[in-house]
Amino acid sequence: MKAGIYNLMAIIFFAALLNSCKKDKNTSADMVPENLTVTATPSTDGSGNVTFTAAATKAVSFDYEFGDGTIATAANGAATHKYTLVGTNTFTVTVTAKSSSGATAKKAIQVTVTVQPAVPGLVWAEEFDVDGAPNTARWGYDIGTGSGGWGNNELQYYTSRPENVIVLNGVLKINAIKEAYNGIAYTSARLLTKDKFSFKYGKIEVRAKIPAGAGTWPAIWMLGNNINTAGWPACGEIDIMEHVGNIPNKIHGTLHHPGFSGGNATGGSTIITDATTAFHNYITEWTPTAIKFYVDTQLYYTFANNSSLPFNQNFFVILNMAMGGNFGGAVSPSFTSATFEIDYVRVYQ
């Protein structure tokens, strides 16, 4: 009789233990947040503010990764974040819902935000204020030697390597280097906003310091958006600043268009005393009737624009440093490297 009682008690004990294990296992599974939803409501006033709402069953807190390097935790799922990158940009926002047991669930959404500039009239600005590679949402690259040295018998191979292009301490640095690379004697970089940003009419201001060295040929310039279909020079070219190291301190502003291109282009020039030792503002003001070229506040050339010319469409921006070529001339045998420094690019309308 006692043995039967003991057996019954053992059965009850193991049944309770098994039920407890099942209960613990089910409890753990039941604590994973479910049905996670995330909504974003961007402001329409250009402030960059976005209101987020996250909800999930069994969640007690929500961690936000806003896609611009900042994070925050919201106990009730509600969060507001201010984006600061000027322009219209898309960010990937990741939300992690957490339960009281520590179990998590994640969801990512994309939010498009428009941030108006603080300066009146400023429609696009690149301040180069984040160290590392240039922002790929704003800049692409021309790579290689191009046809016939980009049509100018230039001597460099353009790359996107950090050795040739990098942002440091708030300044974009384009480095031309004497080195053997893919059968070419020099390397450098050429950045462009093609298919990322373009504009029609307004003022473009680029603050830069020009490299020294015979054979260097830095440039700040623009091409018409229709270059792929119209070709050059039918697309038009606006050279905001060109400098030839073989003629130090002479700044060129030039227009290329049908009948007036290459060595027959129209333009003007001015001399400044410290182009290679100090930063200056290189500015072009562009309207349907005129294109004006400045260094700082000095106007040195005005071109008469009209509706028959290709300078009445959107243009994109290019920053580069060539070596040698038809315009750059002979490279000094003692050349080893040179750096073209750009502090910012700003467009006003």
C-alpha cells in the first residue's frame, strides 16, 4: 500500500515538474514582442523634425536608430528626432522593441526628410564636415583615364581611393600623386554631382585653396545635364575656376559651347597674389541674361547669356585636379604630390 502511495506521489511530482517546464518555455516564447509597427510623420516646414510612433504587443520599450548616427530609447514608443542634413534626404530608421524579459523584435522603415537651409536663398550646401570618404548621396566619381586623357591629353588616372580623395577636418582634399598606377604615372580624383544634384540659374560659391606645382590643373566647373544625349560642347560647360600651376595665381573663368570650345572658348582671367597659400571664394552668378565670374568680391568677367545658348538648363557640379594635358602643360620633374583643398560648395537661388 505504501509503495502504491509513493508511486502515485512520484507520478504527481514528475507531472508537475513537466508542466512547470512547459509553462516556463511557453512563458519565454510568449514574451517576444509581436505585431511591431512603426510610423513616421516628417514636418512640412523644412525644420527636419520627424515624429515617430512605434507599437508592439508585449513590448515595454523601444530603441530607435535614426539612420544619421544617433540613437534614442522611448518607453512608450513615441519619439521626435531632428535631422540636420540640408536638402531632401532618405534615412533608414531601425526600431527594436523589447519585452520585460529582454526578448526583442526589429523593424526598419525609410523616412524622407526635407531640411531647409538656415541661410536665406541657400538651396544646396556641401560643408564637408564629416571626416572620411565624401558623401556618396551627393558625390560620384569619374574613374580611369577617359578617352584621350579625358579629351585633353591629361596624364592622371582618376580613382576614388582615400589616398586621392578624403575629407579631413572639415575640408575636402583631392590629392594628385606621382605613382605608377594601372600603367599611368599620376593619380588624382574627379568628383561630380551628376544624377544627384543639379540646378538652373543662381549663384554657386566654392571656397578653396589651390595647389602649387608645375603641371597641376585644378578646376571647379559644371556641365549640362544633357551631356549623355547632346554631347560636348553642345551641353555647355561653365568653368567657375581653373588654375594652371605653370602660371601661378592666374584664375580663369570660361564658357564652352558650340563654336566656342577648347582653345576657342570664351572667358576671362584675373591675378591674385596668394591662390596657393590662402582660401578664396570662387563664385559664378548665373541668370538667363548673364554669367558673371568673381574671386571673392572682385568681378572679373561677364558673359552675355541668351536663349540660343545651352546655358539655360540644369547643370551639375564637378571638382577635380588634372595633371598636364593641353591646358595644364608640362609637369615638373620634381613633382611628387599636391593637394587641392575645398572648404565648401554652396548654391543660392
